[in-house]
Amino acid sequence: MSLMLSERGDQDVEVLIPGDTLPVCPGPTLRRAKWNGGVFLMFIPPIDVNDWLVEISDGTTAAGFMLSPSENYQDPRGAAGFRNWTSMQPGNREAIVFASGAATQTMIAGGGRFLFKQFETISLDAFGVRIGPPIVYSLNNRLKVSENGLLCNDPDARLLLATGGTEVVNVGVVSNVPGARTANRLGLDHKF
């Protein structure tokens, strides 16, 4: 028997239909700041021997999103569990220089259907500042990447003001709206 959408687990991103996955290495800022699952990423120039370094997207480009958070200390497997990446990977420069295959994370790069716990809830004003009112999501809205690397559906002109970019990054459509049925998570049908 399948679970209702509101009865699914408490992960940052619930995978309903898997998409394309790629290994990536979190960059120095991302390592220090840590991250939630579902944050969109952009590639940055390699450091020393590491290629495919990523940082949080600034809304001008996005390569995909992080599937898992950097830490989940509520996980019953304890602090050394595979879901607690930062407990095993130092957040300093040495971790970047001497990173091994264990220093990688999974990025969803395209396709699939997901429920996101983290997304923008406050809309941008006419000046590109995120001060309200609350965002309302509707089925089939185009979803974009915000200046904070989160899903949003702000008008293109306002999002361009916030990001300083020349075009918005469309990543898919709303397939489920936040509410009781989805435990207040946003459904994305990922389209790149």
C-alpha cells in the first residue's frame, strides 16, 4: 500500500520519481555554511585537483539541486551515518585540497518528480527585495531558482532585479501545492 503524500518521511527532498544524478564536490563556502537538501547549485572554477565544484546558485544559473542535507543529526544511525556528511568531511581548505571520492555529494541534474521542504515563501517586491507578501503556488506554475538558490515563482522582471542576471532559470513546474496533503511541501516536476 502506498503512503499519502503527507505521510511520507521528513527528508528535505522526497524523491517520488528519480531524476538524473551526478556526483559533485561542495565548494569551500558551501562546506563552511552547510546546506539543506533541495538547494540549487552552480558550478565554480576548480580548486587544485577538484573538478565539478559547486556552490549555492545565485539565481543566474543552476546545474541541479542537492539531494541530501549536509547534516541530519536526528538520523537514528548517529553522527557518523552517511547522512551526516559534514561529520566526516572537514569544512576547511585542506578538505578541498585533499578531497577523495568520499568528498562528493549527489546532485539531481534533471528530470524526476520531487517534494521540497525548503522553498521561497515570501515574494519579491517591485525592487527585487524579498519582503512580501507570501508567495502563492498553483499547479502548473513555472518554477525558477531564486537569488537564494531556492524554488520560487516570482515574476521574471522582479527575479532579474534580485539576481542581477539577464535571464531567469526555469527548472520545471508545480506538480503539488504546499498544504495539508503534502505536509506543506512543494511538488516539482523537474524539466532540465
